[in-house]
Amino acid sequence: MNTYEIIRRPLVTEKGVTKKDEQRTLCFEVAPNANKTQVKAAVEKLFKVKVEEVRTSNFEGKMRRRGRFVGFRREWKKAYVKLKEGEKVPDFAGV
């Protein structure tokens, strides 16, 4: 997998922006089969920063109904990437 297949998109949520500002931690949606080492290498290459640690979390797809119609949300994976002390946090969230 290349860098753009591993990191799908940044997650710009209230919790994610707070973590970014206070704890130097970035939130990304990543490929479900990507491991922590691949995520670390992709972030370092893409943003040219040093990564201290990576934490990942898997989310299962849920059944959702709209009246008589049934569907499933997709399964996805989130990664919290903490940058090393002194690294400049990239500003990808132009909110």
C-alpha cells in the first residue's frame, strides 16, 4: 500500500481538534488492514514530522433502518498519531 491508501482522510471533529491543539495528536481514518508501523511511516512521509506513538481503534459497521429499508454502515479504523515534542503540528483543518 502507498501513503494515500493507508491514510484515507483526516478526521476533523471537535474531539480531534481539541486533541490536536492540546496534546499534539492527529486523528486519521486509515485503511482497516494497515498496522501501526505503516501508519507511522505514512504520517512521517506525508507531513515530514517525527511520530512518537500511534494508537488505533476499529469500529464495527452497524445496522441502520430508514423505515422499511435496512442497510449497514461500513466498518472503519481510526488512528491517533502523537507527534514528538518540538514538532510543528500540520494545519490540515482549515475550519
